Amino acid sequence: MMTNVFYTLFIALTNNIDNISARIAYSIRGIRISIPINIWISVITFVISAFAAFSGTMITGFVSKRLSSIIAMLLLTAIGLWMMAEPYMKKNNESPEDAGQENGKNVFSVMMKPEYADKDHSKHIDFKEATVLGVALSINNIGGGISAGVIGLSPLWVGLLSAVINFLALWMGNYIARIFIAWNLSKKATVVAGMILIAIGIEQIF
């Protein structure tokens, strides 16, 4: 029971590391996210994360327990490796001020550079921009959500914890941003989280 609680909490946390990175980018550029907008992004996070976890539970109904464990191991290991590599793969040579308006219309561009969501350069995320941002940030939750469902975690709790952590990450982002910037923790956090996800994945086959 306690193991499931730990796994659910940790997967929810790793699902939202990109949200902390997004908030750091927003803090640096003075982009504001109001509480109603934050709630809306969290609702999107809940729906996508819970559905992903539910899809994972459906997979287990069609395959054996051993195969489910192998699938979970492969998914979690792949996600962990991606998390460790992603910060070093992102290209930072394009200026958001030059490309933001064009790229802000594209969910996948917002995934790579969340600051593109503010396509009108108003320094404030409105509901339309928040929808694109919420979907972009939540796409990263799909792999973790499916993995959570495959290893038997509750889709409801995966969705709820992901939504709550998402809200806190964006709400407390200004304070978190100062810590991450001061200690240069952004890349280190993703590497550590990726390593733990890989360890959880490997544990599934033993």
C-alpha cells in the first residue's frame, strides 16, 4: 500500500517537473499566471493524466501480469532516459521574442518552449493560451500516466495528485524559480527524477 502511495506521488511529481521549468521561464520573462488560469491548467492536467492512467489499467486486462510488468519497465525506463536527455537536447538559440507569436499557436512548440504560449506578448496567460499550455504540459504526463496504470496505480489519484502538484508548481513558481536558478537545479532535478523512474521500472520485473 505504502509502495503504491510512493509510486503515485513520485510519478505525479515527475510529470510536473516541466511545469516548474515553465514557471522558471515565465518568472524570468515576467509572465503572470492568475489563480483561475492555474486552476484551468490543473483541470486539463487532471483529465489527461487520469485518462492516461486509465488507459494503462485497460492494457493490463488484455495481457498477462508478467507482460504488464515488462511493459511498465520499458515505459518507465524510456521516460526516465528521455527526462535525463531532454534538457541537453533542447535548442536555445531561437529568441522567444522573435518566434513566440508564430510558435505559440503550436502545441508542440509550447512543449519545447512554454513561454511561446504567451503569443500576444501581454505578459499574462489568458484562457485560450492556457488551454494550449495545459495540453502541451500534460502531453508529458501521458507516458507516466500509462505506466502508472500498468503497474496498478489508481487513475483517480494519479490525476488528482498530478493536478494538485501542477497547481502548486505554477502557483509557487516564483519562489521555486529563485531556488532553481540560484542553485542551477533545473537539469539536475530532471536527471535525478529520470534515474529514479528507471529504478522503479527495473523494480517491476523482480
